Amino acid sequence: MKNIVISAKDIEVQFRVRDNYLTAIRNVSLDLYEGETFAIVGESGSGKSVFTKTFTGMLESNGKITNGSVMYHGQDLTKLTKEKDWAGIRGVKIATIFQDPMTSLNPIRTIGSQITEVIEKHQKLSKADAKKQAIEIMERVGITNAAERFDNYPFQYSGGMRQRIVIAIALSCHPEILICDEPTTALDVTIQAQIIKLIKDLQKELGFTTIYITHDLGVVANVADRVGVMYGGQIIEYGTVEEIFYDPKHPYTWALLSALPQLGVKGEDLYYITGTPPSLYNKIKGDAFAPRNPHALKIDFEQEPPFFRVSDTHYAKTWLLDPRAPKLEKPEAIQNLHEKITRMTSKGGAFHVGHD
Amino acid sequence: MSDMTNREVLLSLRNVEISFDNGGKEKFKAVQDANFDIYKGETFALVGESGSGKTTIGRAIMRINPLSNGEITFEGNRISGKLSKQEDMNVIRNIQMIFQDPAASLNERATIEYIISEGLYNFHLYENEEDRIAKVDKALEEVGLLPEHKSRYPHEFSGGQRQRVGIARALIMEPKLIVADEPISALDVSIRAQVLNLMNKLKAEKSLTYLFIAHDLSVVRFIADRVAVIHLGRIVEIAETEELFAHPLHPYTISLLSAVPMPDPIIEKQREPIVYTETVAEKTGPDYEMREIRPGHYVYCTPEQGIEYYNTSMNQ
């Protein structure tokens, strides 16, 4: 087994909203292994961003870690309270790329100055050396004519190029962990494919560990070694990417996969989930997905399911895996998924792009 | 798909050019020489990336962006340029729009009842209060909402429900054409499926016609009957959906198709995005025009490229 880089245990996060408390994360544990890409997938409000913000102390001011620990190099990150405690960690050892590159960059400063600032500050280099390194890293992330474009402002860059700069800044301190929070959601599809490839190539070269937060299962299939599916503030299933796609166990994972338009059959209804996600202001009883789950058992409404082991790497939090539960097949849309997608992407299929 | 020749054209774009003043000497041409027909009862998708001009075309049909050249006709009547008040009202009634972000496109200080009734008020499309409320209730029911939702405000709804309100607001006008500009892009995966299914159901029930503006080919494959691919203001390929996916010919279409992420790790990890870098300037000239390469399948190309594309399509 590979080394664990960071280990979150029993994390609970609460937000104070007016006079109410909202429990955004409900006892989530996760070990990340060195060099892997772990994808966290879920819908808005599932807690995927909030959870990873506990790794960098970036929770909004009304949010608080009310339980659990995040162990990183022998230090519990949840105990860090002062900004200066985070100085050597946030942005240096654990860097984050956000969704919208325009809001991550300062619009009234040149691209070059925003990269060199980080290099000068953390690596204590001279101005000239920092500039040299900045241009190198700009070239590395695929900016052509980097030396000329060094003095441009963000508005002179396209969205894809801006995101490349954000990646350049994030990687300029050689972080150990890179958190990518929906890094391609604001970008065009063809640009998305290029940015994903860039992150993967850089990871191969530099060996950092990636946490990839996304709502798009297609992207997950591309980037992830392992996947965690979040719902209602919990990871409800995790496993290797192959286990999650080819042998999913939780009805919510089934539903997420089945609702993909790629799997839709024209003229038929697309699979969809009824109802809405649970309110996190109230205490959730049982399985949070139960009210929307057509396969829900009586116990799902009464008692929270534990994680059941599927394999050494695959666990799912659903009573369906209890030996006493009725045996259920996953929905038709996602049975023989690999055969289906193989047909779609090979000659004569809808998503065949033809190299042969 | 039925025989194309027998179908009735609802909306037609001829040589449409839309340009914007960007302060310089040359105006910026957001859309150049766009030509297409939308047939009654079909879902016609316009696919492209940001800046391609797809929304600009949608807005031109809604009479928000004026044309700098060309003409748009609706049921045979010109709807671009100057119109009489009566004609203008007619267009507004018959062509309705659904927007991308349901949170931003609904008046947050108005109740659902007012939001949905607004078109009725403006056009006096109701006999009395009772009739108006009955119409609102019916519109709500059609999109799967309940009469008691009338008194609520947009913030009390989830994203998918808000998009349903947006659809109900369009439906109540009994339009013939709905321009749906990225109606599911801002929604979560599970909600997307609901809205797509609803749009399909309403199309069948009310024989609606849609112009579906999107950036995502996987959604288009599911919902559209015909597709136009637009790149940097130029339509580069038009075909029926099955035909387009079976025989994508323009390199930009192929690039878009290669970028659709497939939910299968073994396959997705092997797929390489095909990058398309040519600019319009490199892909335009006197020899370039929309050529019919296969029946009903048009590609923007030169005669030589046309032959090449035809040969490619025989091997696809």
C-alpha cells in the first residue's frame, strides 16, 4: 500500500446561518494516497467543496469544524486557528484551483506579476530569477510566446489560458496536494479536455496528489484513480474508478450514472431522480437519500447505514448490502456499461470520432 | 424522421449577419452568413462554444439583436428589421424564450403567480381573474408544479423547479417556437434529466418547436432532431442528429465530439481530445460555401474538401 499523504477522520462541519445551524459535513473520513487522483463527485450542496476546504483552512467565517481531525505530516490541521499557522501549508504544500479563473486572478495586475509574486514570496528568489522561472512555468502550462505575454492583463487572455495561469500559480511552489475545485466547469468543452490533460501531464511529471471535485461523471472517468460519491454531507460510496463505474452499489450512485445524457435513448425518458436533496438544517434520520430512493427499505428511514465492504478498496453506505436485504439489480441504463460505451465510441457508434 | 421535403418551415434565416460596434473602425462580426430553416414540430439544436455566436442568433430571433444583413422570417413573414406594433406583438406572443440561469431570469421580488401571469397581463390574454388563474394553474400543472406554488417566491424553489417556472412562463403564451438558450447548463445532473424529459413531453403534447442552444453534444444527441454546429460566427455543419453523429465531417465538429467525456474509465482514459485550432480566416474564402455532402447534410467547405469529406463519410 502507498503512503497516506493526508488523513481526514470523522469530520463534521457546521455553519451558523442566522440563528440556525446547518450541518454541511456529517462525519466524513478519507485517506489520500501519495500521487493518486481522488475525485469527489456530487451535486451542489452535497458538501464536496466544503469538505476539502477543511484541508486549507478556507471555510467561510460562519463555518466551523465541530468534530474530527485532518492529519497532515503529524499535524492536525483542524487545530490551526491563526492565519500565520497556515502560512507554510496553504498555497505552498496544499494548493487549490477554483472554478472561475477570472475571480482567482487580479484583473488590474499583469499575469507575470501575479506569478512572480508567489515565486518571490515562497522561494526567496531575486526578481530576475523569479521572472525567468515564471516564464518557464507559463511555457510549461502551454502559453505560447510566454515572454511576450508576461506583461498582459487577465482580460487579454481567453478563459482557457487564464485557467492555465491559475494552474501555473498553484504549481509554482511545488505543492504536495493540488485541490481542483470544478476547474473546468466554466470552460468550453474542447478547452476542458485540454486543461484536464494538462493537469494529468503535470501530475505525472511532478508527482503531486490531486483531489478533483466535480459534478461531471464523464470527467471523473477521465481523471480519477479513486472516486468518492457525496450526498447530503457524507461520502456514501467510494472505490477505484472502475469499481464505481462498473460495479456501483449505492442507489444514489446508480441514479447519478443513469441520468447522464450520454446514456439516454432518443425518444425515451432519461432516468431522473425525483424530489430534492435533504435540508441540512434538520437532523437527518436514516439514509439521507431514502426519500428519493425508489428502492428504499423500511430501515433506510430509521437507521443510518454503516459502510459495507464490497472489496478491499470499495465501500458503500447502503442497507442494500446487508445480507438480509433483498437482492437488487442496478438500473438497466447502466448494466453492461463498458459494452455500451464501447459500442458508442467504436466505428458506427454515436461518439466515434474515427482515427481508423 | 419523416421526409424533409414535405415539412413546413416555421422559422428561416437567410444570409444573417450580426455585427457589433467595438469602438474600432471595423465592426466585429459575431455571426456571418447564417442560413437555416427550422421545421414545424422539430427540435433544432445550435451547438457551439462561448463566443461562437449561438446566443446572438437566438437573441436576433427574439428581436433583441438587430441584423446588419440578411433576413429572418417566421411563418413566411419577415420578423427582422422594423415591424409594425401589431407584427411586433405577434412575434413576442409566438416566440418565447427559456434562459440558462433560472435564478437570474426570474424576478426575485415577484410571486410565481405574477411571474407566470406577466405575459397575460401585457397582452390581455384572459377574460377575467378566474380565467387568468385557471391558465396559471394549468401552466403550473403542465410543468409538474402545484397550484399552491403560486403564492411563493423564486428563492423558495430548487434550481430545477425554478427552471420549470421559466418554462411555464413561456408556455402560458401558447407560443409556436421556444428558443431555449442553454436551459440545463446551470442545473445539477439529476435535475437536467427532469427538464429534458419535460421539454420532450411538452413538445409532443403541444406540438411545440424548439431552437435548443447548447454547447454540449451529449445533450444535443438526446434531444435534437437536427443540429447546426457553429464556430466563431460561422455555421460549419448542418445535418439530422443521427446523420451528424454517424458522419461528423467538419474538423471542428469532430473536435467537439472528441471532447464529450464518456462515463467509462477504461475508454475515457484512452481517448485523446482532438484539438481544432484553425481560425475563420483560414477557413474562409470565395471557394467556401455550405455544400450538401450527403442527403440533408451540409458542410462549410471548398469543392475539393467536399469530395474529401464525401470519401471520408463512406468509410465512417
